[in-house]
Amino acid sequence: MTLIVFCGPTLSRSEVHQVLQCEVRPPAVRGDLLAAALTQPDAIGLIDGRFDGSPSVWHKEILWALAHGILVWGSASMGALRAAELAPFGMLGVGAIYADYVSGVIQDDDDVVVAHAGREHDYRCLSTALVNLRWTFRAAEAAGVISDEVRRELDEIARALPYAERTLDAVLRIATDYRGINGSALRLHLETHRVDRKREDALQMLHAMSEEQRSGFRRPAVTFDFAHTDAWDALERQVRARQDDSDREKPQTALVHELLVAGQYAVAHYAMLARASAEERAPSGTGKADGRATQAIADEFRRERGLESSEAFERWCTEQVDGDEELTAFFEREGRFRRVAATATRQDCLIDHLRSTGQYARLMERARSKHEVLLERGLASAGLEATGLDPAQLWRWWNERSGEVRTHRTLRAQAQNECVAEDELRDAIVREYLYARVVLK
């Protein structure tokens, strides 16, 4: 009998195995539950999934599993949320958090989401779920430690905090500093009487699955017809291809071949060397970024490339990466590259690169000509005001002149992508505009 459970950080792998003999997989992202269902397990348990920085588990993955006779359970976190949404279709929900989603007491994923470390640190929690804080405050009220008014005040403080900064310590610090609550006695009680509602619900689900395992898993009662869509078919093809291609050619080799036949390998090779150098130059201790730093890089990357919407980012993820771990690793490496690139000052290396590629003479000749022309007209040190344009107009002119619709929609985003200060990029375009008016018009 095969069981698959997606878990971490709510429970560790060893904690799961103490209750249920099953295959434990990392927090699920889009495609993971379908990949599990394609192996035809007897049941799937969904506890944890990713909410930010990665596309979340699709409802249709769960519906597909149910339609193919696989019982799907949910509890505690992403599992409780999806179970509440899909209970009418046969998904089984367990626990108080699931019940609160069903009743509408809680409605947002913000109630259960936490910041956590990566796989190498066993998905250790870096913040505290709002539901756990609320249950902790509720227990303190029931024990007569705090009043209903104080409990409501603490709930309000906890909800106002960003999920990545939400901890008991942060709530009490704000309450003590700004709300006039006597924090010392309260802190002692709450720290020794914490309620981990997510953990309790997850264990309850595992015990329920274990009990059913002994009697044999029933097939879900399916009362719907699974509807195929273009988006679903694309995801299914991608997931099946990943599972079928375990013996395929190494992707690096295939990509090198494609770059060679396109005549683009040399440029990509130099870019690869730059990133490899950045990895070597990254300060010690920066091998792994914390969750918040990686998320900040991901947010910046999405803004630069016009991927702010969930749909656009999910499409990019589907096309460019294979799974949550690869996505996280990419943004960790991107962060290191950007930090090193932002401080690189080896202009001699730049000149050597231009010499080696035969570009130095042409670019230097044009630079000298531009300087002489602008110097002759008293414009060598001119700023934006000399153009008569505002920054938006200057950026629009540059796009029109270069005949490109740039991926980076603002000058600031383009400067970040070029690893230069915004002022430096603006100065370069200002000088080009003034030069174009004199010589190239």
C-alpha cells in the first residue's frame, strides 16, 4: 500500500514516520501533487505547500487525483485550505483549521503561511503561523491569564505583522512598547503554553490515514466530470515529461548544442564565466540566503521582467524551471550574482574582454568622437535638463531610437539588470541623445 504525504515545516519527516509509514515529499508546489498521483498511490496527504515565490498547488491536480480513484486528505496548512475548497468534490479535510476554513472563521492563506528554511535545514520555521498565535492567545484567555479585550488586541497586532516577521516575540514586543500591555508575566505564560494548532491538526490527519490504512483505503466518491483545458494539458505534459525523462541527455549538453547551432555559445559562455566568478567571490557565509532575502530577489526579478501577476509568473516558472527546489536555488544564486556584480570595479577586465572580442577599437573611436563633439558645444558635462525632456520622455526616446520594446519597462529596472547605478545609465542615454541631435540627426 503506497502513501505519499507532502509535509515540512509543520512536521518533520521523522515526526510523520512516527505515525504513518509513507513517502514524505517536500512542501508541494504546482505540479507536485499531479506527479505524485501519476504514480497511482492509494492515498495522498497534503499538509504543507508553498504560497509565495512558487506557483501553488492547483485545485485541478487534486480533482484529477480524485477522478482517478486516489483519496486525497488535507490538513493544517495548504492542505486545510484546499480541503475546505474541494470538500464538495471528495477531498477529505481534518482538524480545527480545516473546520475554521469551512465555516468561514478564517478565509485567507495568510492565516497559515509561514516563512521557513530550505530542505537542507529540514524546512525549519522562521516565523509563526497566525492560527497558532491566535490559538495560543485563546488558550491564555481560557486560563484566565488575559481578558477578552487583551486577547483581541494581541490578535490585531499579530494580523498586522507581515507573515515573515510574525512571531510571538514580535507581537509581545509591540504590545509592551506601544499598547500598554504588561508583557513580562504574559510572556512567561505564553512561551510555556504555546499552542501549535497546525502540528496538532497534521498529526490528527496522519492518525486518521493510519487508521484507514489498517482497514483499507476506500475510493473517493466522485460526482464530477474532470474538464480538460489547454492550461491543464500543458501542465500534465510537462509533469509526465519530467517523470519519463530520467534517462534523458544531460540538459547542459543539449543546451550547449542548441547554442552552438544558433551561433550564440560564445556570448553565453562568457556570461557563464561571469556568474561562476561571482559565485567564487561571494563573501563567506552567503552560500544560502534566508527566506526573506531570497523572496526579495524574486520580487525584484519579477518587477524587472513584468512578471508581477501570478499568471505571468506561473507561466514563466512552467517554462523555465523544474520544480520548487530548482526555483529557490536559482534565486539564491541570482542574489549572490547581483550582490557581487553591484560591487565589481575591475574595468581592466572589461577592456580586456572588449579587446578579446574585437569591439574595443570601434567603441573607443565612437566614445572619443562623442566626447569631442559634446565638448566643443559645451555639453560634455550636461545633465538631463539640457535635453528638455523628463526621465520618462528620455526613456521613451531611447526605446524608440533603438527600435526595441524592452522587457525592463523602466529606466530603474533596466539599470538594475545592467548592474549599474540608475544615474549612470541616465547619463549615458543623455549623452547619446545630445550627440544624436548634433551628429546623427
